Amino acid sequence: MTVERMNEMKEQTFTITAETGVHARPATLLVNKAGQFESEIEIGYNDKKVNLKSIMGVMSLGIPKGAQITVSADGSDEEAALAGVTEIIKEHLGE
Amino acid sequence: MSYNELAKEIIELVGGKENVSSVSHCITRLRFHLKDEGKANTEALNNHDGVVTVRQSAGQYQVVIGNHVPNVYQAVVEEGGFEAQKQQNTEETEEKKGLFNKFVDIISNIFIPILPLLMATGIIKGFNSLFVALGWMETTSGTYQLLNAIGDGFFTFLPIFLGYTAMKKFGGTPFLGMAIAAALVHPSLAGIAEGETIKTLFSGTIFESPVQITFLGIPVILMSYTSSVVPIIFATFFASKVERKFQAIIPTVVKSFIVPFLTLLIIVPITFLVIGPIATWIAQSIGAGVSAIYDFAPIVAGIVIGGFWQVFVIFGVHWGLIPIYYNNLAVQGSDMLIAMTFAASFAQIGAVLGVWLTTKNKKLKRLSFPAFISGLFGVSEPAIYGITLPLKRPFIISCIASAVGGAIIAVTGAALYSAGPLGILKIPTFIHPEQGITTGFWGMLISIVVAFVLAFVLTLFFGGVNRKDKGVTVVDEENKDQTDENPVIAHATETAQAENIVSPLNGEIIPLAEVPDQVFASEAMGKGIGINPADGQVKSPVNGIITTIFNTKHAIGITSDQGAEILIHIGIDTVQLDGKHFTAHINQGDQIKVGDLLVEFDVDAIKKAGYPVITPIIVTNSNAYGDIELTASKQVNQGDLLLITKK
């Protein structure tokens, strides 16, 4: 079941300012936050997109300082999901 | 307590079925979405004998049941009438898909895991007959016999492999599917089918069926199940249902052997009693039908038999025509019936070539070459099951092209004058033994060229090779690979299996809770264990793929072949070292085996820089497992058992 719902998806772009990029610890924070929501949440960097609910997935992106990342959420609680993830990013990783 | 009683109580304790918006399950848990979690009696559930514990997270109310959760889920769905809900949501797509597409999807899906083998053995078969045709080998030679066994063994016992993949697809126990298939292809039964007839049923009709044996007095109409595809799909489909029923009613203590015991005893005889006759009668009807059409109008017969030949082959009913073929050869010295199917494999490879040249999908491209080569020698299974059928349209196109080819053969009167090899090697059998090259021979050449070119061109223009919505598993997986999600990660959680993870380091065991970093100690990343390394060498703990190696080289992510996601995080806060004192021996995406050297690090230098070298080893997808057992040793060496993931 793949239903195109591009128009409804919420997306936001961030710049990573944290010195060490998105390594194990911040990845865990992000993933744990994302896991609290119903929506499908994805993180994209360098033309690659992964599920933000998988630690391995997020770490596989190897996001360094200065990276432009996009976070998208799609689902019933997409706005809350994006807000929650934004909060973690602002607090620990960038803007 | 039965599953139904347990299900009833669980539903009641989560606040009644009115409180449930939806329910799903993973490996050990029922995952409810409740309208109001406050209405659930968490304490009573926690104390319930049938429930391990309750977790509330991610907006889900998770009731941890254990390994038998699928049975409980089934019962919960029945008790609560939840499935009706679920079906409503999916009804639209199911309807759209239609029976044909569903069937094709099932066949394509169960072939995916064995495609590489199909290609390999197909090529071996093809070259083997090429070598004979070139006169390099005699069919009586040991070399031929052995190569033939290698190439043909897999094809002959194909149902056993499909028994595994089909049973898995239907949610049953894969080995049970294999056991059913093994019974179907057992050599002694194949021998009996060719042996003495004890009676003949329906004699004088087209359903005339020789019977060689009876089962508890019921006559068994045997067919050849070797190399067949469809019978085992039906058998495993029903076996999975029967198995599930038994799972639910048989007490847990004796379940492990009673369930397969009864399932086998029911499904195998029923398959023999039901599938055998049906397939036999369909095959005979096809044989009689096609002969009748041929007498009436050869060109129509050519179109029908050419067009449907590959479909007959998939259903295993093509052999209804084989006796007619042998009879024709024996009586008339020539056969025009099977001759009309000759274009079919050329149409297949024409379509494969079309896919090969147009697909943007690397995996399909890789599969196309061996499929083409073996198809050239008449072994068309790799082309059908690996390429054209999953894509659907190229398969239909190749049937159309083959129908045109069949018509040409029928019109020009091409005939086979001896039984022989397949594919291009069969061409000489169209030469008339006395008259040599006849009009029919040219007709046959035109037919295969037309079928090939037509299938190729139509596939180029109408094959829909790069369509987005084709719902092809082969293609979908690969597309993910290329673009967004890494399939290894995406599917790991669903496919996670029990496995042993060995120690990547030499050193002293530190319980995770004592690792001096809250993120690890709290199990926020998942369950695992810490090691205080004695030396600076990290070797792979599993066979798998390097999912991530940080540019700072201090953390290695591995996805094992069995689906475990393992993070080896060398030292604490060592991200700050920015790669200093670390040497990586692998790159992201590398395939690794247990014991491969991954990273070296300088223990003393890292300590001197002020960072602990304690290395947490975490299974980051711990949620996919029922339990993860930790080693009891205080000291481990590389290769010692460290963690066991359990379903």
C-alpha cells in the first residue's frame, strides 16, 4: 500500500552546528524522540533518506558539522512529531 | 487457558473492544492503539499469567506476550472482530490488485530468494547441452551425468525449495513446507507413477486416469510433482492454515512435534488426492482441446498453444501435451504440436533483452544476463520467474509474441522430427531426415526471429520496465537501495532472527549499567554489554554489512545477515578525538565475516588523552527481539560467545 501523500507531508531543514556531528548520543536522542510518534519520520542528508526511528539508519548517514539535513514527518501526528524532533535538534545539534 | 480465553481477558483489560482503535503485533508483543489508555487496567494485565509485562510507549499500549504472540493476536482479532476493521482499510487495494496480480506476486515473491540458484543451475544446464551438441561430451559420459545432476538437481527438486519460501510467505513454518514438498517429489512415488496400473478411472473419457495406488482405499491419481511450481503453493497455503489451527488448540507442552505431525498427515494425502487429479484432468483437457483445435484450424491451435505455453508450464499442466508429442513422433515420425511452442523461449529472451537494455534497476540488469543465456538454451525458468513474470507486462508481451510465433509455425507446417535438446540447440531437429531443409524449417526460423524481435520491441515500448507502481518486490527493494532507504536497515527489524554474536574484543566484561555514560547505561540505545579492552583490535562479531563507520572511526555500526543491528562504540566520548588514535580497515557498505579486522585503536594513547576505553557493544534494534542473553564470563577473547539474540 503506497499512497502518494506528498502534499500532506511536513518537512523542515536544519543546519548541524554541533562540533562532532550526529554521532551515537544525539542519534539516540533523536531516535527515541521519533519513536514517541505514530508518523513516519525520515531524516535526509546528501540525497539519502532513512527512517529516523532506527539508530543504525541515522548513524549510517554519518552527518558531520555544517551538514544541511531535512526531517520529514508523515502521519496522523506529523506536526507534533516534527515539533518534537525540532526541539531535540535545536537543543543538541543545530538550528 | 486457551488463546481465545486469554484474548477475551486481554481485550477486557485494555478497556474493552470499544477502546481499541487498532491492534498489531511484533515478535513478542501485542501493540494496541487505545482510544484512552487510562481505561486499561495495566496492573491487572501485568499480574496476568498469560502476560509478561506491559509497556506504554510511542503512543502504543504494548502487551508483551512472548513467542506465541501470533496465536494470541489471531485470537484477539477474532474475539474483538478487529480484522473486519483492518480489512476495510485494505479492501480497496486488494480489490484493485485482482486475482491474477495477487497470484503473480505470490509466485514472484517465493522465487526471489532462490533466483541466484535458478540462474546458476539454468546456465549449467544450458552449457551442458551445448557441450553435447558440439560433440565435446557424450550423454553417457560421467562428466555429463555429473554436470547434469548439478544443473538438473535443483530443477527436479524445485518444489522443496519453494516449499520453504512459500510456507514462509504464508506465515507457516518453512521447514514444514519443505517436508511436504519432499514427500511430493519422493523418488519412490515417481517410480510408481510409471509403474503398473491397478485400475483405470473414467475410461473412455478425456478424464481417463490410470491409477497405480490407493490411499486407505481411495484411488490416488499420481502426477509428476518434480519441477512443479503451483502444487506446492496450494499445499503450503492450506498447510499454513492447518498449522495455525493446530497451534491454537494443541497444548504447548506437546505442540512442537504434534503440530507438524498432524499437519503433514493431513496435508500430504490431501494434496495427492486433490491436486493430482485436478492437474491431471486439466492437462488432459488441454491436450485433447488443442488436438481438436489443430484438426479444425492449425493456425488457431498455433496461436493458443504458442500463447499459453508458458502459462501451462507455470501450472505444470503442459505435460498433457507431451504424450501426444511422443506419440506423434513414434507414429508419424514428426510432431507439429510441440513444434508450435518452439517460439516461446525465444519470445522470453526477447523480452529479457528488452528489460536488460531499458531497466534502471541494477539488480534486474544483473539477473538479465544469466536469464538470457540460459533462455537461449531453452531453460526459460530464470527468465520467467526472475524477470518477465515479476514485471508482469513483459510476460504478457512474450506470450503474445509466442502466439504469433506459434501461428507462423502452424501456417508453414514446421515440424519436429526427433526429440532433442531445447532452445537454439533444438533447431536441427526441425530438419527433415530425408528432404533436408524444407519450407517448414524456414518457417520455424522466421517464427523464432519474429517472436524474439516482437517481444524485444514491444518490451522496449510497452514493457513498463521502469514503471513506479508495478508492485514488484525485486524492483521495489532495489529502488530503495538506490534512492532513499537502506533496505538492510529498513527490513532488519521485521526479519530479525535468533543469532549468536561473538566478542569483537579481548578484555574484561563490564555490565552495561556500569558503563560510565548514561546513554548506554540506561539502555536507551538498546541492550548490550561493555568490554574493557585489553588491546586495540576490533574484529567482526557477525557476518554482515558495515552500515556505518563514523569519520571519527570510533563507532562501527553493523547489520548482521540475520538482521541484528550492532553498534560497537570504542571508548566513551571518544568522538572528541576526531579519529586520532583510530585506524579503520573497512568502509561503509563492506561485506564482513566473523573475525575480519574492522578497526585498530591505541588503547594507551586514548587513555592518556583522558577518555575511558570501555567499549559498549549494543544491539540497537533490541526491540525486535524477545530477549538478548549476555555472556556470564568475566573475561572474553575475540570469537567467544558474547550475546545471544532470541526471538
